[in-house]
Amino acid sequence: MNASEEYEIMIGNHAAAYACKGAKVQVVAAYPITPQSPVVEKISYFIESGELNARMVRVESEQSALVACVAASATGVRTYTATSSHGLMLMYEILCWAAGNRLPIVMNIATRAVGAPWSVWTDHQDAFTVRDTGWLQMFCEDNQEIYDTNLQAFRIAEDPCVYVPTLVSYDGYILSHTFMPVRLEPQSRIDDFIPPLKHHLNLGDMNVVKGVCPVTTPHVVKREEGTAPGYYEFRYSLQRAMEHSIEKVVEVHDLFAEKFGRSYGNGIYKAYKMEDADIVIFAVGSVASESRLVIDKLRAKGIKIGLISLKLFRPFPAKHLREVFKDIKTVVVFDRDVGYGYEGILFTELKSALYQLKNRPFIKGYIVGLGGRDVKADDLINGVLRTIELEKKNEYVEQTEFIGLKLDELDFLKKGGKVENGR
Amino acid sequence: MTEEKDYQKILASVQKPVEGEAGKTGSWSTIKPKINLDKCIVAKMEKNVCHFCWLYCPEPIITRTIPPRILYDYCKGCGICVEVCPHKAIEMVEESEL
Amino acid sequence: MADKVKLYDIEDEEYMLAGNRMCSGCGLSLIYRIALKALGPDTIITVPASCLTVLHGMQGFTSVNKISVLNTPFETVAASASGIASALEMMGKGNEVTVVAFAGDGGTTDIGIQGLSGAAERRTNFIYACYDNEAYMNTGVQRSGSTPYGSHTTTTPINGKREHKKNMPRILEAHDIPYVATSCASYPLDIYAKFKRAKEIKGTKYLHILSPCPPGWGYSTQDTIKIGKLSVETGFWPLYEIERGKFVLSHPSNKHLDPSKRKPIEDYLSVQKRFSRLSNEEMEEFKEYVKNLWDYIKKRVECNTQ
């Protein structure tokens, strides 16, 4: 087989779909939303053409999509769904339910801004908004990474040490609809990599009868027949499993690298030109991709800058990041999201992780590219240069700064301008 | 294989069946149905001929036997059996009179 | 249509265990006890937040024996059944295991109607059973889409509900599913027969069962059967089956096409506290509702012969 045959050119959504086919998902339930739709269209094609033996539940809402996945998973099969933005928001309740039941569901998010106002274009608000629901969360930078991360996600989520549902996010349009070469692995090798699902819940096994997910109390229940954990113990367990899943994420990543020859940093983050860096950009997904260009341009000017592109967002790898940043002088965080009323979410997360360091770096966050506004290398460069200036003055800016705003193009903001359709 | 950690043993919340999940629900009421075997058609005829008390009881606490028996430990004392008995063979009495 | 069932046809085994959390005299408790006997052990039930969650017990231990149950959030029970059914099909158990969604009227007519409509439209192979106690009883008797006109609830505390009950079986009938039936807690043989019939049919089956509720409706616990019977005998709650489009009234509603065979609606309303403040005009409105209901049923029955 020559090189041109090994790779196929496809959009990110189809890379996700091919991974599901490779993982032999058994039940898929999904609802259309831009820019996720081509994932489930492709999976529907695989199923109807007979290439994939699975059931597609063409539900009437995203909420029902995830509910169907929850119920199918609890019945004992491998399940998958995908969504974006408002679809994810509609799933919110069920995200918590899936995690609380420790169901190894895998979901893709083709990231998209959350209304209002309507926007179908990318930012990371949707993915970060579900931060606290109890799902593992990973981000991708290219289509091959989507395919590879999805394959890893099934293995991680279904590991008996983990049993936590897993989200794999990639930027809407920038990856979801952009054609890139993707190497698809032979089925036999995928089968070797992802063992058959051994679920802790198996309602479909009629020999083992049980009630699943009843009301829990604040207490431990003690009876002659045994003891049962309260809500608190279940939620402690979810947190511990999340914390320990980092080891599994790394282990599965390394195993994947060994087997298929492709790796993504250490499985937790991808470092770019970090060897001698004293200033570092911290970002995820499309913003991290764009930052690679920024690093090259700034290095040409003699600035020793590197990039940490975060791959694993939940569990948040605080220990690993402290190790990375312990000798770094300056950190610039670009958030394609806002924790409204505070600051960029990644920015908050990283600062909190680095608090334990003795010599904390100077750290500054910016908001970029909400609702698909272009994130230009020059914009990011301005952010880096401004941060360097602020650091020299040791100045802390209280207000959140937005890069790439175009307020100056709005006539009605100019002196004497009137607000159209005004108040 | 290394021993499983506590968090690996607490997964989804699952239940197994037990009688008296809510305790001895017989304590919810001090008045209880009493079957008068002289009037109960099943007892009198020693045949499976009625068993309305068994059929209509919202709880699994009346037996479809000859004669019918009531599991007082769990009888909540609703009195439905008194109402549905076609032979007026059941009446509500104080627990002490059982 | 459902076969006629006699008392001694009914399964002796109890799948609902004694010492559960249901209120004394609960209509649902009787419905569920009988339904489980009809369904038997090769069944997976999914239950939304409701009184039935309470019956299923707290962490670790349940009052339901030999039948697996999956609890699911309030609005999601039909989608949950879809997931279970799909998984069972993948396991090759689609025909041997019965999937049942068992929900209250709030979870069915209000918050769950979207999921139910979707599951029915997809021809999901499951039984959807709605036990209708005509308000949000588990949260403290708030008005639902299924609460009848004039009924006082905690969210219609002074005026009573101003709108009539949503006719859910008709909505499901419009989905062209193979089996729709109504029943009532006071007719356990009817409940048993209809669950048995539903179990035999492939596709979406919808059972809507009126469930008298002593604390919610305001009557003494011993009167559950009597009040449920009055709901049927007065024509307020007709019992029927619609199998593949054919509408058949069940006993005793099959006598009620003739209005003179129905008891006066006052007999039903006057024995419940929730209707205790009905004015004469409201009583007339209620009569009009029952009349319209039966005018429709008359036309519906006539459709069969066309």
C-alpha cells in the first residue's frame, strides 16, 4: 500500500464518525445541529449500508439523544452521541445523570457559540459550560487527532478504573467542516486496541435483576441485608475516579502511540518549542493551532516563546501543569470563552493550578474569537507583546480584555452617532 | 491484580429487592382489617370462590389462600378490603382486638 | 383486543414487595401490583421522577422483586425506553424482553409529551403506561395538564382549574400506534388483561390508567375502589381499547353510550374534597364535558363500522 492509499481526505466530523465505526458502537442516538450534523449523517450511512452493525435512534431532541444513550449504556452496550452548543445545553441535566451513573458514553462536541444572539460559528463556550457535570473532556487540533482521540476515548471511558463518560471536542467548521488527510486504521488493529465493553451495569442481563439510580439520602443506609452508600459517597467516588483517570488517559495515549505510531504530546497537553521558553501561550483547540504560527513569528523576532496546547481539560491536570510552568516567567492565556462576570475559564483554571508554585509566573488572560470571529496570528501577537509590556511594569489589569473587537467600525458608537432601532 | 480502591467499588447506585424496604409499614395504622371466617365465603366453602380482598388490596399482603390471611406486619390499614368484600366478612378493628 | 380475564387467571406471584413506601390506599400501588403480575419477570421498566420512584425505594434496596428498573429524569422516560429497546435489539433480546415506561400524568401529558410523541412516531417497541392521578401528587398536588376542570390543587387553590383535562389517549391514537387503551385502578382484571394484550403486540402500546389518590383527591383511603368505579360509571372516565384503529368500549363502559345508563356526575364529584367548591355553573360545565366526551366516543365507535 502506498502513502496515498493509506490516507483519506475528510472533514473532522467524518473522522469522528469513522472512529465510531472502528470502535463498533452499538447504539447511537443523536439529533441534528450545525455544525455537528455530518457526524451522524455519516454514521447513519454506515448503519444503513451495513458497514456498521448498530442501532441509530433518530430522536426528537438532544435531551432524548443523551437519555437514549444513558439507557442503552445501562442496558449494557457501547453508545455514542454528538452535538454542539444549544444541543449540549439541552442535554445538561442528562450529562449529570450519565456521569452520576458512571456510564462510559463517548460524545463529540463540534464546538459552537451559545446564543443569544444566534451564532453557528465556533468558540469554546459550549464545551466549557459543561465543565462541572462529571465528564472527562478532551480537545483536538486536527482531524487525525479527532479520529485518534475518539478511539482512545472509548478505551478510557470503559476502563474499570474509570467508568466516566467522555467528551471529545473539536472546533466547529475549523475542524468539523475542513478537509484534512486522516489515516484510518484497519479494523483488526482497532479491535485489538479497544476490548469489548465490560459494563458494571447490565440491565440487559436478565439473570441479574436490579433497580438502578433510585433516590439516595444524605445518609448511609444500613440494613440486615447490607449497607448502601448515600449521595455523598457516590459523588466522592466520581471525583476520585476523575482524579485517577489522568493516569489512565496517559496510559491509553502511550499504548495508542506505541500501536499506531501517532502521539499527542503526553496525552495531557501538547508542548511546542517549550525547551528554552520563558514565555508561554496556554490555549486549546483552534486557538492553540493558531498560536503555533505565533510562536514561529515571535521566535523569529528573538522572543523565547512556547506553547502548551491543553488536550485534557477534565480532569484538570493541575500537577502536570505546575511542573510545566514552575520555571516559566510569563504566561499568556487565550480563552475562546468567558466565565461571565469573571474572566476566561482557562485563565481561571490555570491560575488556580499554579497557585501552589513558589515562584508563580506573571499571567495574563485575553478573550478571543467569540462566535467565530477570526483569531488572527497578529491579534495573538499583540496579546503576547502587551503582556510583556505589562509584566515590565508589573501591572495587573482588572478588566477582562477582548482581542479582535471591532467597536471602532460601529458608526453609532462614534461621536454624535445614534443607536439604530434605538431605545 | 491490584486490589480495587474504594472509588472503584462505588459505581452506579443499584438496589436489590427486600421486604420491608420502608420498614414495618403495619405501624402506619392502629386499626386493622379482621376477617370474620364465619362470613368469609372462601373459608366457609373451603374453595377458591372469591378472593376480592386479595385482588383489590393495593399491597401484596393478603394471601389467595383458604382461608385468606393478612400480613399485619405490613398492612397499612387502608380499609379497601372491607369495602370490596361482597360478604361483609371484614371489619376494621383496633390492633389490640386482633 | 384483550382477552377476558378472571380472578383466578391472575398470576399468584407478587413482584411488588410488602413494606413499601406507597401511601395507604394508593391507586397506583394496586395498578402497579397488578401490572407487574401481567408483565412478569422478562421485563425492564423505566421510571421517571414520580410517586413510582417512591415505591421503588431508596438507595440500595427496592420493593420490586425480579424485575429490573432504570430510574430516569422527569421528562425522559420514553427516550429512556427507546435506549433500552435499542440496546436489547443489539443484544438479540428485542423479542424476549418487554420494555415498559411507567410514568405519572405530569411526566406524560406535560413534561414528557415530547419524548413520548417521538418514541411513538419512531414505532419504538415498548409499552408506555401512564398512571393518571390527575395532578403532581409526588410534589404536593399541583395542577397538571391532566387535572380535571374545577379541581382544587395547591396551584389552583382558590378558583380551581379552569381548563379541562388533556385527552392524552386521543393524542396517542393520532400517532397511529397499534394499541391504545384506558383503564382504572378499580378494575384490576381490566388492567391485567390490557397489559397482557399490550405485551403481545409489537410496536408502541399506550395504556392510560386512572389512579385515585386519597390525599390528592381528598377522600378516605378505603374509598379508592369505589371512587375509581364512580369515575367510570358516571362516564367521566370511559374504559376502551383501540387496536389497529378499531375502537371498542370495555366493560362496564360498553353500556354507557346510552346516557341513561350512566350515573349522575354529581355522584363522582361530591365525594371528593378537590371538587367540594364546585358552583352550579361549574357542575353544568362538567356535565357538558362528559356529554362532549361521549358524543365523540359515539362517533368514534361508528367509524369502526364504516
